[in-house]
Amino acid sequence: MEFLQQIINGLSLGSIYALIALGYTMVYGIIKLINFAHGDIYMLGAFIGFYVATRLNLSFFPTLIIAMLGSMVIGILVEKIAYKPLRKSPKIALLITAIGVSLFLENGTRFIVGASPKTFPQLINNKKIFIGPLQISTIQLLTFAVSVVLVILLTFIVNKTKSGKAMRAASFDMEAASLMGINVDNTISLTFALGSALAGAAGVLVALSWITIEPYMGMMPGIKAFVAAVLGGIGSIPGALFGGLFMGIAETLTKAYISTRLSDAIAFGILIIILIIKPSGLLGRKTVEKV
């Protein structure tokens, strides 16, 4: 029963990693960029939710929606201002820019809101629900439910809409997609918008559980979500989902049965082992490059 309880806790944490990892994998799938500022979009989503909830006195769902919209706008601005001018530059220039944007967002947020942690308002009544000897909180249930709904919506957009078809075409061959009349710039902006909205939602959900938020809260979850995306096969939406859940369960079980100090090391160690065995990730596909 204790093991099953830790699995429940791990799935709750893993669903957060999955939401953030989806943003990494979508952007990489189209422009082959590791957007290291993505974890900071997650942090900004939490702060947008904090100020919306405290200043406007809104409930959970309006706060969540506004945080997602705000994160979406920030994601589009980051793409237009920082990444679009360098799209044809060497990949190392984009990578360095992504790190610079991450530092800018972290320290800019610290300058605006201050370095001291903020206490996130209690937007829902967090009760314990007992299923035999197992227990699950209403926040965990809400995290599961919102994550599942958002993943279903993303899957529908990618697979069933014209914009999703354009995203898949650009991911396959950007030049050919532009020759077929697809507006690649708008498609890339849409990809950043969707990924940033998911990260903003994750920020609000985590803030409900962790209570306190601060400008550097996106660093480690952002790295772990990137690891989850690579673990599942970066560029694969099912892979990002699987990798996020896997990372959440692995981290929770490590803290429960081995050591809280070694949880991060073991999680990254699992990544190294899997990449040695299957470099494309668990659900990734091998690609052949012409020389």
C-alpha cells in the first residue's frame, strides 16, 4: 500500500513534468531548438496566476486560463524577439540565446517582484480522499484532471486541425511546407504559444501544491522536464508524456526508498543509462542523415 501511495504521488508530479516537457518536444520537433527558457515560462505562469488571484480575487479556473494566456503571449514574444532573427544562424547561436533568455527572465522577474518568496493563495479546498488505505488530495486529483484535459486538447489540435497539420508538415520538412503555402512563421509562433500555455498551467498547478513561488523556481523543474522529453524521445508528444510520468515516479520512489539527496542524481543517471542503450529515447525514432 505504501508503494501504491508513492506511485500516486509520482504520477501527480510526473504530470507536471509532462506538461512542461511537451513544450520542449514541440519546439524541438519543428525548429530543432532546445528552448532552455521554457522552464522560466513555467515560473512566469505561476507569478501571473499569483497576481491575478490576489489582485482580482479570482477563483481557480479563471486564474488558470489567464495564466495560460499570459504565458502564451510571453512565449510568442520570446520567439519573435529572440529566436526568429537567428533562425538561419548556427544552432550554437540559438542555444546560447536560449540560455541568455532564461537568465533574463529569471533576473528580470526578480528585479520586478523581488527575491523573497510569495505565498500562493489557497484557491481550492485541499481535502484528503481515502480509498481504503490509500489517500489522494483534491489538488492531486485536480492536477491529474487538468493535465489529462490539456493533453487531450493538444492531441486534438495537432492531429485533427488545419493548424496541427501545418505543424506536422513543418516538423517533417520546413522548406517543403513553405513551398506548399504554409505560413511557417505563424506555425512556429503557434507551437511556442501552445507549449508556453501548457507550461503556464503547470506553474499554477505546482503553486497550489508548493504554496510558495520565487523567481528561480523554474530552473530544476525545467531541466527535469527537458530530461523527460529526451528520455521519451524528443520530438515525440507521446514520448514527452511518458518521459514526464516516468521521471515523476522515479523521483518519488527514490526519495521514499533510497535518499532525498540522491533523487536528482539517480534520475539523471537513469537518463544516461537509457541514452546509452537507446540514444533516440524510449519512444523516439532513429533518423538517417545524408552525408
